[in-house]
Amino acid sequence: MAELRRSSVYSTLDLVPQLGHYTRTLHQQKGSRPSLDALRKAFEEKEAGIEVTTTNSGDSSLPNSGTEASKAPPKKAPARFGWFIGVMMRCMLNIWGVILFLRVTVITSQAGIVLMWIIIGLSVMVTTLTGLSISAIATNGRVVSGGAYFMISRSLGYELGAPIGLIFSFANALACALNTVGFSVVVRDLMRDYGVVIVDAVNDIRIIGTITLVILLMIVLAGMEWESKTQILFFLILLISFADYLVGTVIPPSQEKQSQGIFGYNKDIFISNLIPNWRGPDGNFFRMFSIFFPGATGIMSGVNICGDLKDPATAIPKGTLWAILVTTLSYLILSVTSGASVVRDASGNISDFVGGNITGDCVGLGCQFGWNFTKCIVSNNCQYGLANTSKVMGLLAGSYYIIIAGVFAATLSSALGFLVCAPKVFQCLCKDKIYPYIGIFAKGYGKNNEPIRAYILCFFIALGLVLIGDLNTIAALNSNLFMCSYCLINFSCFHASFTNAPGWRPMFRYYNKWLALFASVVAVLLMFLFTWWAALCVFSFLIFLFIYVSYNKPNVNWGSSVQAGSYNMALSYSVALTGVNDHVKNFRPQCLVLTGPPTQRPALVDFVDSFTKHASLMICGDIIMNQDRQTRPQDATDRLVKWMNKRKVRSFYSPFTADSLRVGARNLLQASGLGKLKPNILVLGFKSNWRDSSPESIDDYINTIYDTFDTNYSLCILRMVEGLDISDQLNFEVNQGFEPDESVENNQQSPQKKPADNIPDEDNSNQIKTVFQIDQGKKTIDIYWIADDGGLTLLVPYLLTRRKRWHNCKVRVFIVGDEENMEESRTEMLRLLDRFRFGFKDVLVMTDSEKRPQAKNLERFEDSVAPFRLYDEQQDGVSAQELRDNAPWKISDKEFEAFRQKSETKVKLNEIIRRNSIYAGLVVVSLPVPHSDCTSALYMAWLDTLTCGLHCPVVLIRGNQEDVLTFYCQ
């Protein structure tokens, strides 16, 4: 490895491209390249005389795994298979199962050769298109293990992958039971030919099936090498038995065979068997189709053991498609040869031979060959012929017992293959920890990581199904389960291709997304046409599992095509939205919330989320000071997003580096959003420590408000009596962009505190519950609609009442008026609210808002602004001018007197609010617009005075003077 770690010509630390940098396990990266920061500092360190070397850290080249590996003792490599033994042979063995020997001839007799070919063609169409989809998905990256489950889950995501993993595992266990029952039926019939009966016809199948499953389990537990050797033996026996059958069809039949309806290749027999001859309750096309289809379902055998293949990307396409081709030819040959040489009904009685070409009362095609099968045909009790026995292949073959050996090989090899596949798929599902209580089956043993526990579980499931004992019932249910799997595999290929994700680059090019979609739709239709009740059960179970997984949201990320599709949809809709003109009826409060790290101000986050969730846009803006950028953890953004997701807050998180709060906020105001998905409201927390803050900090805060109105944004400020910042409770420092000069009382710093953006553990931070997460019962929401801002002051509280926690709150609207016209003002406001359809019925008129406030309250206001006053009128001319030049941020006496009336109004409004809203759950007040000639300290004192003294949250709201409400229909 050392010689491969070659540096590029740019730097000794900058490595050339190499495989190890892109090699990943499921959870970690094995090799890593140096970070940009490391590359940028490398030259500086070299200039400073510091030696630059590559290490095994995250900012280095590949880890020196070669040296370590050489020291470790060599281990025996696990068994790995090529495309023929690992894929093609396994697929052929699983396809050539019980259906080949026991049902193809029976289906041909009922459906006729033409419809039988159509059945084979439809089945092969589904399996071939599915094989193409499998090949495309399998060559679009490394398939580790888990077969169909792994491919679907990594393509469509865990929502559909996990349910189909359970269904596909059960389908393989069911297929194992199907072939075991088929084997048991043959053994039972063979025993009955020799007069051996254990109990009765059904229980003999159950006993033989149980013993067979135990033997198969012992072979599987012996390891993959033994299983592979057993499969090779079965494959050779199958080839010999098929050759024996073909040779037997050209051997002239004896008289005994003729009595069984076998007359060799004959044109009349062929023509007679071209058309269908439906019999019994199962006599219809789709029932025959459902019985045959399991004979085409072995195409996933190679995929299911992809973890044991040398090169899955090459072996799966090549082996799967060749297996489909060869087995399809075998089915076509078998249906034609049997249909061209065997009549449908025969008695098997040599005495029915009369010789010559019989005419008259003779019934059946045997009359042309000198055989009178009229008696059994009329009484409907013929024991032989194409329609009456499943032993046609054995009777046609050169040696009956070689065919019996072939039946044993076909059924046992398929049962063995499915017994291996089901546990391996289930093991992969258990490893992903999608479902609870099944993790114990994820453990593997030995060099091949054999799922012994899953083998045992599959054995008991198959055993329970074997006890049913009915081959046709198991076959119909098995068809539905495999059809469901094929449907999702084809849809996975279509969806991955349709979304045009850059990561979709399969090496196998011979697929078509529309054909994959067509195969997926056909599979669904066939499921319901096969057995509608089974299809309903499968889809109901699939939907139940889908809902369960979607609700629990496991912590996995596989880069599925669903994620790519979500991106495409979001991008398309966002672009399309730009062409839609704004309308007041569709106004939504889209909020840019200056939270800093959201974990520090959960109340501010919860407040905005209460009226934007599932309704409009919310962006949490975090302004990071330049001096704090270097100490901010690299994973801070991911941890904050996870915190919001765990709190079920539907918001984006947007960090921004700036020199000050105002600069950062101004840039966020201009740059946040995408097209029409752009904020129109800035939400701030109230600066509760303003009295102890520096003048620059107050100016920064108030200028941010100016910038908000300058950019035509609305403004919302939240104040809570206990404050918004909970950094003391979480024991880390505040973001200096939001609280630059915390007061002594509110910021007792300790040397043990963490850096500014060290986000606390999610579990600890989630324990903090805010008032906006508590049911408010029958409290009131008091709206002081003092100034008409376009209706935003009414809209936000209304949206809050649509939430469960605020739904029972009574909304009261306070307006300014005089005593003479109080009733008229109230009536007019009620009429306006009624037209807005809010349902607000309580309107109170404040008639004393222009009266002088109480002296003690006015004195308290003056005391609060005293530290910010110049008192320049008390100085002589020169001294007063110097004071103004040295402290331009202070309030001059002239300014204070000019705004005295406005100051007294704020004090009086606060008295009214405190008197009326002492028991309110939330108070909403119209925000006074700042005057351009008003100093920041004085305006800050107004906001403080207006909202002080209340124990509930207070919200100051100001729209941008544009309508957000209308009572018109257009």
C-alpha cells in the first residue's frame, strides 16, 4: 500500500485519486483524504519549518492497513462463487422446481399448448424484465448481502425496503415449503405404488415433509461449501433426467405406455392439445397461471447470496439472464413434447385395446390408435393421460426412475436454495435494526457469517407451512408474494432512473425505465388476477409495515431514489412557484427567526413553529461571530438539525458568519429563501439585558429593526418574563452575536463552560419544555390592535388557535377609542372581524389610553432611561456640545421632551395591558414603528415599558403595512 500512497504534483499532502478514499463500510469511511483546512495550512507549516506528514487521522491519506494486515495471522478465505455456480446454476435449480415435473403437463392439458405458451411468455416477460432491473440495480454499486431486500431498501429507502424484506423472507420460506411438499407428494405416491402407507394420504405428506426439512437444515448448518456441493450434485441429476425425458419421447411407446395415453409424436394429438380443455374448480386461465408462476420465481437465488459471490456486479446479470433463457426453453420444450405425444384421457387398462381405427360410439382421440377409453372418459375416472396424472414426464421418459431422481433433485435443490436465501435476506434486515425484537437473528457464525439462528427460524416457518399439505394452495399464495417482490424491484429500477440522480450509474445498460414500470404494473394486476384475497392480504400487510416504519423513522440514510425524487419534486415545485403571482388570500407568514443555536432559545423556536408548522416556511438563522468560527464544531449544524427534528420542529437551519448581529441579519434578510419560498417576517427575541449592554450593542439591535422595515419585512418580537436564553441551564456560553454583553445577573460565567456552539446532547436539551408545548386550557389570548398594519397582528394569534394546545383559548381584541363612540367602535370592529371569519366575538374598547399614566409608573420609566440621558440643557453651550459629540447615542433633553407624549402613551398602555391581561396566556401588541430621529436607547425603553410586568409571553408584531387579510372571494 505504501507505494500507492502517491502525492500529487501540487503538494506532498495532496494525494492522487485512489480506491481507498472511496471505500466505505455501512457506517464509517475506511480511507480518507486530507481536509481543505489541512491542505491550506500545509504550506504555512512548511514555511515555518514544521515537518508535514500524512497520518491515519481524518485529515490524512489512507490508513497504513497493509502493514497492520501483514502482522495479522492469515485467515482462511470464505467460500466465494462465480457466475455459473453462484448464480446461473442456483437460479436454474430454483426455477426447475416442483412445477417442472408435477404441474407443467397438467397445466398444458387444461390450458392447451397455445395458452400454455402464453402463460410461459407472460411469466418470462415479468421475470426477464425483473432480471434486467435486478441487473441494473446490482451493478449500480456494491451489493453486500440481503438480495432483494438490500436492493429495494437501498434504492427506494427503508420505508418500502423494510416491509418487502419481511415479505420476501417469508416468500422464500413459503417456496421452501412448496418444494418440500412437492417432494413429499412424489415420495408418498412412490410408496403407495409399493403398497406402503404410513397414516393416510395427507398425513404421509406432512411426515415426509418434516423429515425432509430436518435433513435439509442439517445440510445448511454444515456450511455453504457443503450446500454448494449438494446443489452441484442435484444439478447434474436434473440434466441427466431431462436428457432421459427427451430420449424417451422419441422411443416408440410400448403397449403398456399406449394404454396410459402415450402414442409418440403425432400431428392429431398435437392439434387436439393446442386448445384448452378446462376442468374442475381450478379450470381457468389465471388459476393455471398462478399455479405455474412459482416455476419462474427462482431468478433471485443468485442475488440473495450476493455476499458469497466473487464479483456480484458481473455474476448477477450474466447468470440470471442465462438461467431465464435456458429454463424458458426447457418449459417450452416440455409443454410441446408432452402435448404432441400424450392424449388427455386414458385408462391405463391394456384390455381397452381393440385394434384398428375405431368408429362409431368410441369417444376420445385414442380411438384413432385402436384404444377405446370411452368408459373412463364418460364416467370421468380416467387415471392416466395428460389431464389426469402428474407422472407424465416419468411415463414418457426412457427410465421412469431417472425422472423420479430428477424430481427429487428439482424439489430438494429448490427447497434447499430457498432455505438458504430466506435466512440471509432476513439476517440483513435484522442487521439494519429497522424492526424491534428481531436483532437476535442478525448474528452470524463462521467465516461465511452464516445466519444459524435465522436458519432455525426459517425451518419452523417452513415446517408450519408444510403441515398445510396442499400444493396448489401454497403455490397460489407463493405467487402473490413473489409478484409483490418483483413489482417493487421493477419500480425501484424505474424510480431510480426516472429521478435522474447523479448516483444512478449502473454498469448494466440493457434496461429501460418504462419497461420496468410496465413490469411493475403487470405484476400488481397479476397478483389480483391470481388470488384476489391473497393480494389484499399482502398489500394490507405491506401498508401496515410501511406506516409503522414511516412513523418510527429509523436512523438510517442509504441515499435512496426517494430522496432524489423528493429533491426533484421540491426543485420543480419551487421553480413553478416563481411564476405564480402573489395573492392576499394565499398569504402565509414565512419567518426568519434569529434564534442563534436553536437549542439556546427553544421558546422562540416553539413559538414560531406553533403557527408555521405544516403551513408555511420557517428558517432558524444563527449569526456566528467571526472570532467564534474557528472554535465551532464541524458537526454543529448536523447536531442542531437533529435536535429540531427530534423536537418535531419543521424548520430550516441557516448559520451565517458575520462581524455583528446587524450585518448578519441584514445578509440573511436579503439572501434567505428560494424564489417564492422566501421569508416575509423577521422574528427576534426581546433584548432583556439592554440596560447593561454597550451602546453599540443596543444600536446593533435597533438598527436590525430598521433594516427589517427597509427590506419590506414584517417584524415580530417575543418577550418572556424568564427570558429566552437558556444557556445557563445547558451550561454553555451564549452566541456573542445575539447576547454580546450579558448582565452579571444573567450570565454568571464559569470556567467549566463549553465553547459557544458546543451543542448539548439531544436527550438533555429535549428535556426542556416551553410554555408553547403546554396545553393552555381556557386562558385568553389578548390582542391589542392599536395600529392597522395590514392584519398581521390578528393573523398570527388566529393561526395559534388552530393548534391543539391553544384551541380552547378565548381571543379578546382590544382597540383604542373614546367614551362617546365606544359602542360604535366596538360594533364596527365586530363587523370587520366577522368578515374576516376569525370567529373572534370579544372586542373591548380602551377609552383611557390617552390619559396621563400614574406618577409612579412614569417615574419608573424615567429612571430606566436616566443612565442614557445627556442632561445637556443643564450645561453651558460648550460643555453641552462636547457631551453630544462624545456620546451621540445618549438621549438629549430636547429629544426627551419632544417624545415625552409618546413615552407617556407607552407607559399608559402598559398600565392597561397589565390591568386587563393579568390572567392571559398570551398578549399580542402592535409594535410602534421606530422614528428615524429617535435614539436607540429611547426606543428600546419604549419596547421595554410596553411589555414589562406580565407573567405570560408578550409578542410585539408589526406588519409591513400591506394587506394579509381580505374578506373578498377574489
